[in-house]
Amino acid sequence: MESVDMTEKNIEKIESLFPNCITETLDENGTLKKAINFEALKQMLSNEVIDGDEAYEFTWVGKKAAIVEANKPIRKTLRPCIEKSVNWDNTENLYIEGDNLEVLKLLQESYLGKVDVIYIDPPYNTGNDFIYNDDFKLSSEEYIEANNEFDENGNRLFKNTDSNGRFHSDWCSMIYSRLLLSRNLLSDTGVIFISIDDNEQENLKKICDEVFGEDNFLAQIIWERAYAPINLKKHFSRSHDFILCYAKNETLAINNGIKRSEEADNRYSNPDNDSRGDWKADNFSVGPAVESNIYPITTPSGRIVEPPAGRSWLVSEKVFLEKLRDNRIWFGTDGNSVPSMKRFLNELKKIGITPMTIWKYKEVGHSQDASKALKELFDDRKIFDYPKPVNLIKRCIELYSKKDSIILDFFSGSATTAHSVMQLNAEDGGHRKYIMVQLAEKTDENSDSYKNGFKNICEIGQERIRKASKKILEDYKGNIDTEKLDTGFRVFKLDDSNMTDVYYSADEYSQNLLSNLESNIKQDRNDLDLLFSCLLEWGLPLSLPYNSEEIEGCAVHNYNNGDLVACFDEHIPDSVIKYIAKHQPLQAVFRDSSFESSPAKINVGEIFKSLAPDTRVKVI
């Protein structure tokens, strides 16, 4: 019961492409395992003889360790927290408390290729940000050798101040490992948006080029986050941040465009009473010039016109004449103007307007807007510093999501992304689902949030979702079917594996120790803990409905109408086994202590062979 070994998965992918680059090596236990011959692989990817190790690359101290960290499996699980959740039984939204690197590893099977939009607002590395302190010890010796300094980090969280010798390296390692895992979760049409400022923008761009591919770079958006200068600044008052946007596959990503405004539609009119409706005149010349499209045009008034110097007409003379006969060429009300193309409003290929790369605060809000709105939501209490505007994230989601998309934010913060998803669903009748991931970072005892009763950021995020849900339901009451709007969320908490640790050598066993290992499940774990760990193990989403019923004193859990049926009681009678088998689930799971003996386990196998031969039976 551990997460996927991404190194093994990657080796399998390489083997399918280049089997001659696969070799064998011994693991730490002396067992043969597959490995990659990197020299052979490099040669397979080059049409020149490889000589030397020079290459264009972006690197830093700890990069290799970050790759190892991303690929390394963990023995962790996600435990349901029903008491913190809202509408647990009916919601499809998830809020996960825990280190996002480990959570991303656990989601690899259940959400592989299923997320359409990822938005993250990672720490900007300003010198005061708390960031995630992964196991950088792997590169400490390398770092000391390269820089002759020592980095003292002992806690899971630390302030990455600019006095830290690996100030940029640690940040790069932190974001790199997480982006590697997040790419796996994106669908083939999926897109990721990442907010950042000048401190790490250059490094982040290079990392994203490597993780997602330069060809999949869509835009570097400039968000106007401030509307007034700060005159106390010595040189410049920064008024913008960046949002980097990458696709999983640029050729498959579909931009929905920005919803057309009334102002945009008002630019269309019908001065000649064309039966096809309102239209707008568009330039009929293009540059640079195409020689075959340079020809004279005679206007209705008799004037002969040619394209401007260095330009040509939009289409060939033959196509021009066809469009002229179809009344798609406009020469002005007096028939004496240069030609223009009539673009009809009802023929627009895209419903939305193609977005530009500068997003003004008048369109998507600014930082003070976001802080003010959040303060009002919390009854005029300041709770969170520097939240993002709902309209900003809503635009990101709207551009590339479908109405049933899954949206992921693994730096959830104050949960603006969850708020944005619910707001967008209310506006367009969508059924988008969100997955929020946030480390339960403690709030400073001197902060407003702590004084207002919030001991960690997760408490802030969850309460923000509750308050935002209430406000949206009030705002849209009578305009939409609010019962169809999913405003709930299931809370899960990252924790150690449900399975007991039994890693002992033979000479360490004693009679007392053996009696403690009678059960392979930890004593503080319940049925739902085990059920949801099985979902992660076997690749089922955590948001689907399930029911539990008591059969002859045994609790039987049916997940998503037969995707998985589980019973974790002790000594399950054959009648209950047969009851489960008759439902013919895709998968059935029991615990080891559900059976009195090995013959009892064999009997279970025979029952399923007879009543449900296609069911996969598992024992944990």
C-alpha cells in the first residue's frame, strides 16, 4: 500500500520506445532490476556521435535530487475527515490537508490524465515566504563542494530568506519536483497557469520549458495587480505580476476565449440592411505582401485602388470577385472607400474573444480588490495576506475548462480557486469539480488570522469556501437551480499508511513482538480509512458516491455502484461473501483478518470464481 514508483513507470515508457537502452542492475537487496543505459539513450536521441557532455541546459544545485524526490514512492494515505466536510455524501469537490508533493504522488493513479486546468500561486520567494522543505540533504555534500557553505535546515518548513546560500536552488527544487508530478495529472487538452513575480519568473520559465516543453508554452500573461504607484519606492513601483501558461499538448488544447461582452457586440451594426444581420468592417489588406494578391480594384464610384506599399489584398482576385458577388465586400456608404471585409456577428467561429496577454485590473481585479472582497466575506475581518481576485482565476478556468472539468490547485492558500470554480458554475450552469491541496501551515500568533481564531491556513481556506458558498447561493437564489450547484467538499488529511510497519530482521523478532503484529492494520484506523486508501491504490476517484449497509452484522461498503465493494470485518461468514459476489463488483476487497485461516481464503476465491468470475479480489 504505497504510491506509484514513478521511476519504474518512466523506465517502462523508455523501454517501450528504446528497448536497446534497457539494462539490469542490482538494488540495495541484491535483487536484479531494470535500469537505463543513459549513454545508449543519449546516442539514440542524437544523429551525431556523442562526444563529451556539453549541452544547453538549466541546472542548479539539487536538481537531480529533486527528480529523485519526485519519483520516490511513499507509504502514506489520505484519511477522510467527515467532521470538517460539507455535504460529504453528495459533493464531488475535494479539500486535502498535507504536503502537496506527497499528495500529488498519492493522486497519480486516481487522477492520471483527468485534470483539465491547474492553477497554482506558489510562494514568490521574496525572502519572507515559507516554502516546503523537501529532503535537500541528498545534495548537501554536492552543495558544500560547489559553494563551500553549509545550509542549516532542520524543520519541515523554513523561511527561505535571501541569507540562505541556496536561496534560488531550494526554490527551484521545490517547484520542479511538484511540476513533474502535476504534468502527469493534466489531460491531453489540459493547461496549467502559474502566478509568479520577478523574483523567480526567469527560473520558473526555464523549468516549465523543460517540464512541459517549449513548444507547449502558450503565454506569459501580465496581470496589472496594482492601480496606483507607491512613491516611496526608490526606483520603480511594480504594478504587475506574471502568469505563465503551458499546455500538456499545444496542438490539442482548446481556448474557449473570453466571454463576449455587450460592449464588444455593440461594435457590430447593419448599415446596408444585410439579411445576415449585424457585421463589422475588417481590414482587406495584409502584410508582408503576397505578389499574386496584388491587383487593382475598382470601387462602385469608379475609383481604382491598390493595396498600400508593402502589403497585398487579403485574398486572390478570384476569391475577391466571389465575395463581391456575395455582398461581403464593403466600400463605405458612398461607395468610394478602400474595400473592407464584412465579418458577421452570427458567423464568428468562436463564441469568445481571443484573450490578449495583458490583463488589466479593470477586467480581472487587482490585489486591493481581492483583499477587500475577502475581508468583507469574513465580516470585515482581515484574515489572509495577498489573496488573488476571484475574477482573475475565474478567467484562467473559463479559458480552458469544459463544464464538467476537474480543476486542481495544490497551493490552495485562502482557496480562491475553489471560490472561482463555484462562481463560474453559478454563472454558466457548469458542473466543474475542484481539488484543493494545502499544507496545514500554522498562522503566526501575532497575525490577524490567529487572533480571529484560525490556527492554520487550512482552517482559513475551508471557512472561506463555506462563506463563499453561502454568498453565491444567496446571490443567485431565484435565478438558477441552487440545488444543482455543488457547494460542498470532502476533506482528507495526509497521514502515514494504514498498514503497520513490520520491517524487522529475523533476529529482532520476539514472542511479545509477534503478538503485537497479529493485525496488519493500525489500531486507530476505521473502515473509511481503509476504503479510501484502496481507492488511491487502485485508481478510483475520491469524489464518487458510496453506501454502507449491514449484512448479518458485517459492514459492507459499495463504492460507485459496484466499482469496488469492501468488507473489513473480522471473520466474515460465507453468506456475506456470497452476498457480495452476487453483486458482481469490478473489485472486492477484504482485510487479512477477515478470514480465520488459509483454507477460508481459498474458499473465498472459489465463491467468486463461481458467482463473479470477472471480479478482482484483493486482500490487504
